Amino acid sequence: MNWRFWAGLSGDRLRIVAAYLLLLLVVQAVAALLVHLAINRHAVRTVAIELETADRVLRGLVADGAAHTPPPDLATLAATSERLTGLHAAVLRQDELAGWQFARPSRLPQPVQKALLDEMRAGPAAAPMQPLLSSTWLMHVVVLPGQGADTGVRIVLVDSITDAAAALAWLQVALLALGGALLVVFGCLGVYTANWIARPLVVLGVSARKLAAGDYTGTISLTGPREVQELAQTFEAMRTAIQQRERRIRDLGSTDSLTALPNRARFRTDLKTEIERTLGEGGKPCSVLVMDLDRFKRVNDVLGPRYGDKLLRHVADRLRQALGSADVLARLGGDEFAVLLPGHDVDGARAVAARIAQALREPAQIGEQTVDISASLGIAVCPQHGSDADRLVGRAEQAMLEAKRQTSGVSVYRDDLSSAEDSDLGLLTELRRAVDVNQLRLVLQPKVDLSTGRVTGAEALVRWMHPERGELLPASFIPFAEQSGVISDITRWVIQRSMLACRRMRKQGLPIRISLNLSTRDLLNDRLAHEIADLIERIKVKPEWLVFEITESVLMEDPERARRTLDQLNTLGVKLSIDDFGTGYSSLGYLKRLPVHELKIDRSFVMNMDQDVHDAKIVRSTIDLAHNLGLKVVAEGLESERHWKLLGALNCDEAQGYFVSRPVAEDDFVAWAQTWQAPVNDGLNLPTLYADIV
């Protein structure tokens, strides 16, 4: 064992060695105590045997002396006994005044003599042998033949237990030597065991701290007990698994799982690196190209998400083939892709965009479906359009949106695009305050019963009375509201104002129902039904006075959550309507499972039904289908008296449109309803209105 071996004795290993040594010391102390007690017992037994032997010797001397005349006296017998046995034989005589006294000089130490006299003066012995001086000496009173209890002379045999035990002192020395040897052996064994057991544990502890710090390098291989080796193998397997999982997590964090392309985060990192290279001395420009597939949402809605995913993978493969090895292709999200073009200026980026457009020109075969592919592309160049990665991607996206608006295919960023975006951002900021400062206005578009001509309801719409831009229609701000989440606040405001208006008009004698539109965010709000129930209770309206309209596209965003919300609203007692029916991609089987009460036929079919036989047939089929399902039918886009009569002939229940009225301010609605007059039925029937329909 070298110095490193001993230097390693710290922490757990030092505690193991200390435990070994402490255990050894305890064992040695117990053993020493037991040996000491055993030696003492043996010495006492030896002295007792010697005293008994001396007793027999004295008796023999007395017996031999009985044959002589005169017999030997006690002093002579005692001296002879001492000479023969080597024990102290004291002759004591009892004096009437002083008590027991030594009859002859004794070689006993003074403390022993005093203890002996005290013991004799105390009275007759309870046992033939009695200890003296804390059991360090043993005395034996010899009762010789012919001596009675009243005899005034005694021979007392005395021997030292300590001297007898000293003869066995070598055992204690041997025990100490053995203990010292064991101490050394156990100490070395403890050190070895500490290193054998604790060292692997210390190594595993160091490895665990490395893993906790994110360092997964270095294999773990240890020698030692089988259990330690198994623990090391398990630990190594865990390290390998964590390393592989971390690698997968890093890959997932930088790779799009659908297309295996770099994701937005990875693209941003690569772009920052390329920008630094571009801005360096002599660096060439680099370009960012952002592209978005046209009509992808329609493909996703019509064919389903599974086909949409296949189309995205197909497009990714085509883009890989169209791009060079130095170009970096990434998927930013959804149907949006980005390309980093090192060393490309505007003209070079345009050439790549043209190559991409050519690669996407051929229709894609997705399963049994043939899908036309096209894309809108935006270009931004560093350093011309910016030197920040996020800004450059954002400006390429602005250019892409411009290309989509202009249907030009490709657009390069311009400064005026940022101005338009800044204007939109300003509008979004102001929209957040519009609800709080009471800039919104409620308008109602009437709905009439086609069979009676009575006003039966109204659709609640909202206008934004902007202090600088004037009256803004929903199309100019609702998309921003949906993107930012403000739509929930607007919906809550419209519902509350509509309930108040409905209650007021019913008190004025106009028993109408009010229809309200719900957005995707509204429908996916798990607390929507609870919030509406609170408003119904607080404003004191009946649930059946309210109709909530949901478009098919909203329903298909998350069908299961949407259905749960609709079930809650239906339980509440409000009416539910499918808006813009015919323009979405929901199946009739799915609609049949929804708790809806009416369908609203989209205006795109109604407005041309008097000119297009196909639209008329679609309207008629929709009305028949809805009635067969027990649903009421409302037609949107009623623009003429001919529409009125044709819808009536087709047994449509209700209609709304500019022929009836444009949206009316809530305060003016009752007055308008009192002046409304439905067209007179002049006896025209369906064949005379449109012969081709029947």
C-alpha cells in the first residue's frame, strides 16, 4: 500500500476503518476483562487448594506427633507447615483483655496481620476460608484434632491470591500482544475493506455528481464485490440510457418530428451563425426565404390531418431535392418552411425561389388523392434588410404574406411592409382597450319567418367605433382579436349586451331570440357554459331566448372538446346553430351526433340560387336534409324578393339578408320591427319561379 492508498482514507472509508478499530478495541477490552476474571478465579481456587493441602499436612503432623512424648507444640507445627508447604502459618492466642494476638512472630505483611486479627476478633468464621484485604488474601483456620471451640490457640493458614494470580500474568501479556497483533491486522483489513467497498461507492458518487451536472462522458467500470460490480453495471446502463435520452431530447429540441427537418429554434441558431459570418470582414450576403403552402388548410380540413401530414412530408422531400447542399432547409411550423441561403443576394434568392416553385408545380399523389401544390414565398437579405436573426425571419414572413395577398408567388421585403405591420400592431393594441373604454357597438340583423313574415329573431353583430378611423367592421379587427385572445373579451361583451337588449325588447312586446357567434377560442373555453349560466342568472333572461352559432371550421378544430362544450350549452337550455353550413368539411354523420337545433345555409349558395340551378338544388337538398334531421333551417344572403319567394317555396323556415334589412342599432330595432312589412305572396309557385329545380 502506497501513500495514495492511505491518503484516500477520508470520508466513508475513514469511517469504515474507524468502525473496524473500535469494534476490535471493544472486543479486546471484553476479552481482557474476562481473562482477568478467569485468572482471579483460578488464583482463588489454587490458593484454596494449597490451604486445604496445608491443613492436611498439619493434621498429619499432629497425627505423627501424637506418637512422640511430648507432642510438638503449635508453634513447631506451624513452622514445620511453613517449611513444607511454603504458606504462611500464623499461631494466634486469645488473650482475655487484648483478644487474639500472634503467639509467634509472623512474616505476613502488617496490613494482612491487622486484617487477620480483625477477622478473628469478629467472631467464629462463617466458612472455613475467608478473604482478607478486599479478597487479595485468603485465610483458613485449622481446627486440629483435640481442639475445641473454646481452645484459646489457633493456627491460621494464609496465602496471597495476588501472588498466585501473578504466576499467570504471562496470559495477560500474551493477550495484550495478541490484541496488538489483531489491532494491526484488523486495521489493515479495515483499510483494505474501506478501499474495497467504499472506493467504488465514492467513484459512483463522483459519477452521479457528473451526471447531475450534465456530463455523461466516461464509462463506469469497477472491481470489487459482485454486488458492487452489479451496481456499477446498472449505473453504467443508466448513464448510457440518460446520455441517449438527452441526445434524443436535443435532437427533438432542434428537429421537426414530422419532416425530420431543423425546426425554428435550430434555424434561428444557424441563421445567427451565418449572419456573424456575413458581417465579418469580406463576408458575402445571405438570404432568408420563407414559404407558406397555399390552400393547405383546405386540404387538411377536406382530407384530414393524416393526409395533411403526408403532404408536408412530401413537400419537404421535394424541397430537399431542389436545394443545394449548402442551403439550410427548416420547417418553422404548420405549413411554413424556411430556407437559409448562404452567399445569396436578392437575385440569387429569386433564382432559388423560382427553382422551388418549379419543384412544387407537379401535383402530389397522396394515397389515392391528387393534390395541387403551390406556395407563396418571401425573401429578406442580410445585411440589406437587417442583421438580426428574428428580424430577418420576420421580414421574410412579411414579404411572404405580401406575396400571398398579391398572389404573385414571390415577394422581396420592402420598408413599407413594416409600416403596414406597425399599423396593424397599433390597431391590435387599441383593440385591447376598446372593450374597457366602451368603443364597441351592438347591431342586430333581423331574422324573419318566411311563412308568416314576422320578425322572430336577430343576429348580434359588433362594430368598433374607432375615435380616429371611424366605424370598423368585424372583418378588419376580429382576426386580430382571435389571434391575440381579445376575442374572448369581445364575445363576453356581445353576449351581455345581447341579453340586455333581448330582455328589453321582450318587455316592449317583441318576443325575439338573439343569435350570437362563437369563435374557436370561445368554444374551447371549458368555462364558457358556466360563464353564460352566470350571465343568464344575473340578467334574468331565459336560456331559450339565446341561439349560439358555430361554424363548421370551428367545430373541426378540436371536435371532441367542441362537442363537450356544446353538450354543456345544450344542458343549459340555449339553442345551437351550425353557421355557414355547406362551406366547411364536417361530415353529416358527425353533425348528427351534435346537439344542434338549426342549420344556417351559407350566403354563397343563396345569393346565386335564382341564377344557378346547382346552387338551388344544394339549397333544396340542405333544407330537406335538415328537416329530416328535425332541424330548423335559416338562409343567409336574402337579397331580393325572388330569393324570398324561392326560399318560401322550398319550405325554408327563416331568412336574413339585406332584402329584409341591414344590421340595425340595438336601440332602433323595435321601431324598425314595427314598420317591417313582408312581401305579399302573389300566388307564384316553385315551377313558375324556377322550372329547372323540380
